[in-house]
Amino acid sequence: MEYKVLDCLYEICPIPLLKANKELERMHSGEILVLLTNHNCAISNVVEWAKDKGHEIDYIETGEGEWEIFIEKK
């Protein structure tokens, strides 16, 4: 399975969402985008957006205030 990592650490909303959208447009169905962020607003914004688009999504906190958001393109 193909993974693409998108580093959005230290970037404020809505930059992570905009970058994720642009990257997913270039990806194929079934590929997974891993978005790295340390802004908690990105969690709610990206998760809500991805669900609305029909993508599978999950996230984990990897450190204090840092997350990995996994988006499987549908």
C-alpha cells in the first residue's frame, strides 16, 4: 500500500487542509496520505472535511501536541 507523508508541522489552519486537498487530488483511490500537524484545529477541520468527501480517516497523537492524520483516498 502506498503512503504519502505531508509535513504540515508549524503551519496554521487552513494551510494543512489546503495542502491535504491538493495532495489527495494527485493520489489514486486506496492510497493513504499521512498528514503531520501540531495544530489541534487541523484535527477537527481535516477530519470533518475528509469525512464529508467520503475518505476513510483516523488520527493518533504521536507526541505532546503533535498528530498524524491518516486519510485513505476513496
